Amino acid sequence: MPEQAGDKSLEPTPHRRQQARQQGHVAKSHDLCSAAMLLLALTVLMMLGGGLAGFLADYCRQQLGGEAWLTADADFVVAHWNAALGGLARYLLPVLGLLCLAGVAVHVVQSGFLLLPEKLALDPARINPMAGLQRIFSLGNAARLGFGLLKTAVVLAVATAGLYNQRAAIAGLTGLGAPQLALQMTQILFWTALKIGAALLLLAILDYAFQWWKHEQDLKMTPQEMREEMRNLEGNPQIIARRKQTQRQLATGRLADGVRLADVILTGPAGLAVAIRYDPDAMPAPTVIAKGAGLIGQRIRDTAGQHNVATVEKPSLAQAVYRGVAVNRPIPAEHYTAVAEVLTDVYRRDAEP
């Protein structure tokens, strides 16, 4: 994410995180990928390398021993080439395939699946000499150089310690035959490489933790960035205020229309009001057509007074209907009797001269 002036003291919003991810800015350590690939390669070779080693030993034995070649025409060379290539493919393709899948898996585990086709487009900034010099002499590159020197020192220390511990076995290699010599050297080199890979993995985990911390710090926002993002996401504050005012006017108009059609307004404490209408020809039961508390409840009462809609104070019934029945939903069976009594009293009063 681009650096901007100001104190980055605010946590990043989900939109900023998504925007950074879409631009390819994620917490990722290339050293972690390298160390993991080294250990995975050693593991795969330990599991599948026996067949490859056997094939190479047999091939060397066939080529260096036996009868000498008396012909070397094109057919002879092609036959030997196909034999060597087929044998290598048989043992190398599973190893290379597993390493390829492992490399993809290590990257996906770090940053998830990330498809960025726009990175393939030509970007003049990447070939700008001045920008290149700034990247070369940047603080980040200096930190990477220091970390690289630390890795080199660790590799040398681990390799030296590992070989030093095997000094007796190394000194005894001179008395071994060729097969035993190859096997012993392979074991020494394998375990030394495994120790180096473990040390590099530990350093890579620390590097990933640093990259994650740095990524989180880069994502943090200044108050100005937060205001700009909210403005871009929500629009101009004046337009938002005008839109909300229009919505309130529309809601007030719908509320007035509903109250005007009501047969009775049930009222309760805290300004609670529920407008009920019953049309036997169109409704299976009395229906709540508006409800509210506080200012909305007061507006319902005022509108009912303006249109001569009967208002009945029934605190317990009003609270039960307000909490249990949504707008434009019929009264449930447990409240039929109480609501029917209220409507009967209202109809009777309306019928009196």
C-alpha cells in the first residue's frame, strides 16, 4: 500500500485489507518457501530416492563395464538415449511432481489463492532507473542484506558443526569400497543438509513473523485515510443526509397512510403504539399495519388523532402485540379474544349516535 503522511494509528478496515490483497500486498516470506522446499525435497528424496540411486548405479555399471561399444550410429545413440531418458523419467517425474505441488502448497498456505493477471502487464515504473536505485538502496533491502548475511553465517555454522561431529566417519571413508563409500557420503551429506534446512526453517519462521508485523503496520491508516475511505464508500455527507431525509419523509408518509386506515390504536407505556386494522372480506384476522415506540409511537398517536382513529390504552396487550407481531402480519390466535373485544367496543362506540 502506498505510504501517506500522518500517524498511522487506526486499525485497517476490511475494505483496505481487500484492496491491498487485490494489489498483491500480502504477508509472505520467500525464505519460508525456500526452507520448506529444501526440507520437503530432502524428505521426498529419502522416500523415493532409493529407486533413482539404484537406476543411476545400474546405468553407470552398464556403461562403464561389460563389452566395449563397437558401433555408434544414429540408431544406437537414439536407443541408448531413449533408455536413459525413460529410466530417468520413471524416477524423476514423481519427485519433481511432488516438489512442484509442495511449492504451490507452501505459497497458498501463506497467502491463500491469489490470482493477479494484471501483474503480467507492462509497468514502466518497474524499468525506471531512478525507482530501481531507490529500491536497491532502500531500508528494506538493507534489512534483507543483513538477514542474508545472517543466514549465510548460520548455514556455515551448522554445516561446520555437523561435519565436525562426523569427523570420525569422514576419516574412515578411505578404507571403504566404492558402494560403501557412496552410501556413507550420502548419509553424511543428507543429515548435514537436513540440519541446515531445519535451521533455515527456524529463521524463515522468524522472517515470516516480521513480514506479517510489517504488513499489518503498513495497512494501518491515518485519520485522513479513514475519512477519505468512508467518504469514497458512502459518498458525499450532504448527499447522504439528503438521502436519509428523503427516506424519513417516505417512511413518515407510509406510516401516516397505515394509521389512517387503522380501526384502532393500542397504546402502552414508553410511547408504545400499535395500529390494527380488520377487513373481514380481505383479512383472515386483524392485522398490525403500523407500530412503534418513542418518537414513532408518538407520531402514530398524533396521526390517529388527526384522522379520528380510536385510541385504546391497553398496556399489556399493546406490549404483547408489539413484541410478538411484525408489521403486515395477522394477530396470533392467543390474542384473538382480547383484540376482538377492543374492536367490538370501538365498533359499538362508532355506531352510537
